[in-house]
Amino acid sequence: MKLGHFYFSKEGVRIKSNHENLVYLSSTFSKLLKRSFGKGPETCNVFLKGNRFYVYMRNFITPAEEVLIKQDKLELAVDFRSSIINAVTEDYLTEVSKVLGITFDHFFHDWNYDKNTGILLFDHSQSDHEENLDNTFESNLFALIENVGSSYYKKPASLKVIKFTQNICAIESNEVLLPLERLVYEKGNFELLLRQAREIKKGYWENKGQFEGIFNRLIEDMFMMWDYKNNRNFLVFIFNRLYTMN
């Protein structure tokens, strides 16, 4: 039986709604960061679609990272941030899985230090959700992604939009690594891969206006996460909630 935003079992025990679960998971992640590092994000928004869970944060940077960035040591800041997130996520994943009833196989993250924002993606290997979009819109979007990406990596064997709302669009690209990139990954040269990933994302940022034209939305943020093991990447656009293109 449904009553407002709350649900009750036949025994009358209250069951949390999906909205309540997401609010709880957002608060939990902020608290974990604050408890572990003395500071949490200013805002923490979470999204769920299929078997994929997203966490988008604003204004979370530790004093140590601030020092490293001021000293132009971005690679060290990235390594430090990865250590922080990996430590917190180990506990958080357990809670997310318990609350949502989903076991996640993969975890990815990306950060924009200039905007002080970041995103996390928890993925289930069997997740096959794909948004049902207008064919013309989808074709134009995929053509632009392939055109921009062609300067940096192999043309994807397949593309699919895995989440699309007024606030966010996430696209999965498969089989995107060149043989040399696979070799670099197998040799464990992650620093080189991270540098290349930043250059690729920079290329997409430089074409932000074209993507805004397709979406008819102003793009506030953009992320790119790489799954080198499974030869794929995730391109995520965060839209400005207030403005569409005129």
C-alpha cells in the first residue's frame, strides 16, 4: 500500500521509498568524507538508473590537495584524491549495496579541480540499460562524440546513452582503446594514461558549444571515466538546471 512517499508492507512495517534511500545515501557519503578527512562536499547529489549509481559532488578539496595544486603538482593531487576516495568507497559500497539491493562490480571516478567538482560511478557488469531516445537526436549526438573523439582514440564499436534527464546525460563507449593504449595499461603506466585522459577530456570541453546545441541545454560540467580493463569509457554531461539554450 502506498501512502505519500512512504510504503508499507502487509505487516504494516514502513519501507523507505527510493527517494528516501537516495537522500540517505547522499548524506552518508558526505558524512564518511567528513569523518575521515575533516571536510565533506558542499553538495552531494546521487542518481540511480538501472544498475548504475552516480555521485556528483561540488566543493570538496582537502588542504593537502590545495597545497599540491598551488605547487603545480597535479599528478600528486590526483594520486592523493584517489587514495581518499578508494578508502571511503570501500565502506560506502557496502552501504549502497545493502540499501539498493544491488551488488556493484566496478567503480570509477573523475575530477575537475578547476571547478572543484567530481563524480563517482558504481557499475554492475550485467547492467544493460539503454535510454530510448529520438533517433535523429541520438544519431547527431553519437556523430559528434565520434568526431571529437577521433582525434584522440579509436572509433567506438558501439555507443549507448545509459542515463538522460534534465540534469545529466551519460554515454558509454565500447572498444575504444588502441593497441598501444592496451599495452600501456598492461604495463601499468597509469600516469601516462591519466595524462592522456585529461587531454581527451580537454578536447571535449573545447567542443562544449556544439554539444550544448544538440542538447539544447547549457553544460555546467563534464567528466570522462575510463575502464581500461574492459576497454570502454563513460562520458558524462551535467546540465545547468536553470537554463536551456535560446
